[in-house]
Amino acid sequence: MTEVQIHPDTSGTPTVLLIDDSQFVHRLLDARLRSESIILRGAEDGQLGIKMAIEDPPALILLDLDMPVMDGFETLRMLKEDPRTRDVPVIVLSGMNSSQDKVAAFDLGAIDFVTKPFELTELRARVRSSLKMYALLQMLAQKAQIDGLSGLYNRQYFDERFRNEFDRTIRHGQALSVAMIDIDHFKSVNDTYGHPAGDSVISGVAKLITQETRSIDICCRYGGEEFALIMPETEPEQAMQLCDRIRAKCEQITWSRHPTRPVTISVGVVGMFDGQSLSTTPEAWIEAADRNLYDAKQCGRNQVKATGIDGTSIGRAKAG
């Protein structure tokens, strides 16, 4: 199995993965697509192509049908069955112009079918069109994951991303923490100062969380006045310290619509230590973080309660 990165990596440039057993086709497309703003990578069989697509999903796959060991149809089927690659557009390349092959390829999820020997000007146009469509779909998908008021990721994105981070953490034995953050007495802000004031508080707290977290942390609006924070490679004590810094800075904000009324938050944190091995589920993490948040609320609000996912007490941080 051979992997070829034909064009050097450039940040922000879309990647096209060519899966074809013909070295001639690799050399031909290397020469003819060199002027395009793409990174062209190559695999000479279906198994390696699938592996490469899973590890680093490209913006487009060019897939030959006639390959030994695993043909293009089987490769396409496996790509479309895997949630990690099913949304990657695939243009099928084939030396056959059979209507039956075209129907089978489209039924399996291909977006286009190009017959060899292909007209290179036409192929370039099809590649450009597919990349534009993919970029548009990615933009729409990203917008669908963003909460309009806070500008943070929404609940649906949190659920999907946390499961991915959880799986990665369990697989590699790395530290991970998650926090549930709730604005204290939020209903009274709405009732006393109106919904625009409440909206301002939500967007302001969201901005504070974003400012105080790292680029690898994932900030989400969980719903209503509640936020969720995923902290990869972070042990629970570190997570508690981070959340307490957010808590303290939130308490210090002066709000333009109610300058004499401070806003505080309560936080429940749960986490796992680096190298720790536990049998647990993503749902158990959220339940544990919610319990810690409830405890923080019951014990006076404006504080952070943290535990390990195994129930180990990490501590409590609060004002004063």
C-alpha cells in the first residue's frame, strides 16, 4: 500500500484524495491539477484510501472503480457507511461507460461520474464545482451548530463533540474534564429588567467564557441560561481553577442595563486524571456534572464544585 502526498500542505487549502491503483493517473493529475488551489494526496488501493480519509477527511475524493483487492464500489460503500467520511463528496473515475455502473455509483452516494480517458479541462471544472459545493455545505453545517444569541456552539454540537472527546480520552487514557455552568437567579434578571437585559447577560457570560478558555476548549450553550464547557487534556483540579477564574470575573462585571445588580454563576465540574482507566459513559459524566452544579446551587451559589468521575472529591471554590 502506497501513500503519496503530491502537493505540499498549505493551511486552509482544501485536500483532494485520489484513490487509484494506476501510477500513471497519479502522475497525470499531479501535473494537470498543479495549478489548482488544492492539496492532492494519493493512495493506490481502497483500504489505504479509506484509512487516509478517516484519519484526515479530505474535501473531495477522486475514486477509481477498477482496483484489485477492494474495488471502487466496495470502497465507496465503506466510505459512505462510516460517519467520519460519509459526508465527503466522491467523484468516481471509471474506464467503463456503463449505465449500470453509473447507477450503482450514484446509488452508493457518488456525486459525479467521470469516464476515462477523461477530458482534463472538464475534470478540473468538476473538481472546482464539487469543492465549491462542499465549502457551501460545510458553512451551512457550521452555522447550524452555532447558537444565535451567545455565538457559542449549541446543544446538538455539544452532544456530538463530547462523545467524540470521551471516546478519544478513553482510548488514549488522557485527562478530560467537563463543566456545567448556570447563571444564578437568571429569571429575576428577566423579570426585573426585561428580556433584552437577560439576553445581554447570556451573550456577556458567553463572551467571558470564550475569553478565559483555551483554543482547545469547547464552549457551548447547553440551553436557556446554562452553558457547557469541554476541557480536553485537563484534570479536574485544573478545570476547577479555570472555572473559578471565570466565576470570579463574572462577579466583577458591571452590566449596562443594571449596573447595581451583579451577575454570578454556579459551576459543576467532573473530570478524569491522566492515565486513569474507568468504565463509564458520556451520560454518566453529564449526570455527575449536573449533580455538582446542583450542589453548588444548594450551598449558596456563586461557586464551583468539582469531583472526579469516580466520585473523588476535588474541592469547592467560592467567593471570599
